[in-house]
Amino acid sequence: MIAASVRRMTQTARCERLRSLCAELSLAADQGETARVSSLDHAVRSAVMAMLGEGAPTGEGAGEELAALTAALAALEASVGKMRALQGKVLRDDNARALYLTRSNGRRTS
């Protein structure tokens, strides 16, 4: 009985850590912090692999683990989308700036 409760406590702690990492990842992506996103992306993926490395979620905490893993996948997908959108905006801004510099005074100034 004690071993089962310790395992449950460990599952809960892992799930909370994963949720916390996902929240941090989402915030970093919202703020466009590419270095932090990269670091947190790695941390989330490592936490997921650690959870899956212990086998498929079973027992009392299976639902909680599945929910945390599903939330992690959603957070990773959302962060990738946000970073791609940010990258596209930066490229559009750079292209607009280059076009402006090319056309100013009829000669290339870049």
C-alpha cells in the first residue's frame, strides 16, 4: 500500500512539473523569447519521455497522466505555431525594410 501511494505521489508531482513547464513554454512563446522557448521545449520533451519511459499510464493516476501528456502535446504544437508566426512577421518586416531601402531615392542604399 505504501509503495502505491509513493508511486501516485510521484505521478502527481511529474504531472504538475509537466504542466508548469508547459505554462512557461506558452508564456515564452507569447513573448517571443526564442532561447527560452528552445530550452523549455527540450525540458517538456524530456519530461514526456521520462513519463513514457516508465510505461503506459496505468492505475489510479492514469487519467491525470494522460491529461498532462495531452496538454504537453497541445502546448508544444501551440508554441511551434506562435514561433512560426513570429518568424513570418520578422521576415515580412525585413523584406518590407529592404524594399523601402531599395526604392528610396531611386537607388539601392542597403
